[in-house]
Amino acid sequence: MKPIGYWLNRTDQALTGRMNAMLAEFGLTRLAWQVLNVVEDDPQATDTAVLTVLAANADPADLTAAVSAVLADGWATRPGPARLALTGSGRARLTGVAARVDAFRALSTAGISPEEYRTAVAVLERMTHNLETGAGR
């Protein structure tokens, strides 16, 4: 059996590759989509908030590039200095993306019960906590 690190890396690569391919028709990447979700969830979103919320997903340079991409493609705008908001068009297009993301989620969890999914997430969360805090020493 391969170790958990192997499967974590393979899973992340598979998620990113498949999601990037699925989102390409919308001109998005997984990271840009994640940026848009942070902006959608926070009406007071700032560049700093995006970098903080998504710090585990990518390095600051990649996150900054994703922010620039959603601004350049008209998904988001700057209502004030370092602030981000979805444009009307961006909000409408993001609603259109939702059905594809739902299909992606269904594909990625096929054959996995909600209980198994919750268990997997809980185990990974505990492992992360253990490693970040040095718990169990």
C-alpha cells in the first residue's frame, strides 16, 4: 500500500487537473474559481483576505496572478483600493459555472458515502493539526 502522502499528492493533482479542464471553457482555473468564491462569500473582500483564506492552496505569487486574471477577464472589479467584488457579469457567469462544479463534485465522490467523505476529511484535519501543533509528542 502506498503511503498517505503519495495519495494526497495524487488526489490534489487529479482534482486540479480535472477541474482546470472542466473550468477551461469558462476561462477559469481551479485557483481562479477559488478566488471568486472568496470574493462572492465576502462583500468586503480584499487582496489580503484572498491571500489569507487561500494560503494553503497556493503561494502568494500564484494567488496574486489568479486575482489579476479574474480582474482582467471581467469576473471581478475593484470598488476601492485593494478591495474586490464580483461584477454583475461575473456573478451571472459564476452561477453558470455552479452546475459544472456540482457535476465535478459528483464525479470526484462517486462510490464514496457521505459518512466516508466526512471521515476522510476529519482524519486529514486531525493529521494536519497533529503536525502543525506537534500534538502527541
